[in-house]
Amino acid sequence: MRNVHVWKTVDEGGEKREARAERFGGKWRFQAKRRSETVWTYYDSPSLEDLESLRDILWRKYQRKRLPWDDVASLDKMLEERRPHPSNPSDPSGTEDPQ
């Protein structure tokens, strides 16, 4: 059974955008389309905003026992890789010492 997760947003100009995500074979596949477009756009690297929206959807489905924890955990891993990591607080230049 396919488990496609769908959410809709409205951009600053008021145009609706529908996004979809599907996990198959352990890999996530993302696609989105604006209302004015006729063809879906596929993303290898979705925006952080899309990942966070999907995380919220997955968490709600997991709580209702409609989704395995593996799906939530794999997305959490993607989010951790994409989020900016704070630099070393003891280094005022913001760069790490290569030693």
C-alpha cells in the first residue's frame, strides 16, 4: 500500500502549492506543484520548510498508529543533516581548529 503524505501551503503572492512525499525502498521522494503549473516538480533536496512540515504530518500519523517509527526516524535524520549546526562556542571566529 502506498503511503503518500500531502500538504498544502499558500505563498506570499497568494498562490497555492501542493507538496507530496513518499517513502519507498527506504528513500524519500518529494514533489510539488503550484496551482498554475501543470507538471509536478521532483526534488532531490527539498527545502527545510518542506521537511519540517512533513515531520509534523508524520508525527501526527505516528501518534495515531498509522505510520511506523522508522519513517519518522529517517526524516529526523534528514532534518539533522540539513539544519545548520552551531559553530564551536569557544571559537569566536566561528571556524574550528583543524588540529
